[in-house]
Amino acid sequence: MEKQFATTLFESLASGVRLDIFRLLVKNAPNGLVAGEIATLLALPPTNLSFHLKALTQAGLLSVIQEGRYQRYRANLAVMQELIAYLTAECCTGNPEQCFENDLAADCCKS
């Protein structure tokens, strides 16, 4: 993953509303939810939701498919896994597998 793409993903998730949307769609993976369900579950007005869904989709964090007159949104879990891998690639001097053994993450990744 390139640094610019990672930055774009973080910028997209920097909104509390967008983070709530993404987490809700992760919870409802792999089926995702239609926009109306998202709006209801998060108590968001449709115009506000539309703005945030568009931003998340453009960033690559969500995929959307048309189902009749509805749009179904799904979290792009592969992109999120790639972002996590990017963040932890240099952990423990390039051996991230060590960071998750026996709580070594707290020891090797301290500042």
C-alpha cells in the first residue's frame, strides 16, 4: 500500500459519522446494508448519510451495488486488512508476527 492511499483512508475515517458507518458495515459483513437501513440504525438524515457514503466509497472503503431501486453498501474488508498490514509491517523491526506473540506488542512497539 502506498502512503498516499493510506492517508486517504485515514482522512475518510476521520469523521465520527463515517467511522460509525464503516463499523456498522463491518458488523453486517458480508451482506452489508442498504442505505435506508444504515440511516435508520444510525439515526442519520438521508442527505447527510449520502454525503458520507459517497466519501467512503470514493476512498475505496465501501463497495456499492444496485439492487432494484436500492443501493447496498458493503465494507471493503480487504482494503482495511491491507491498511492494517501497512501499519504493522515494520513492527518489531520488520517481524510483525513477534508483536502478537505473548503480549510482546506492548514491549516492542513502545515509543
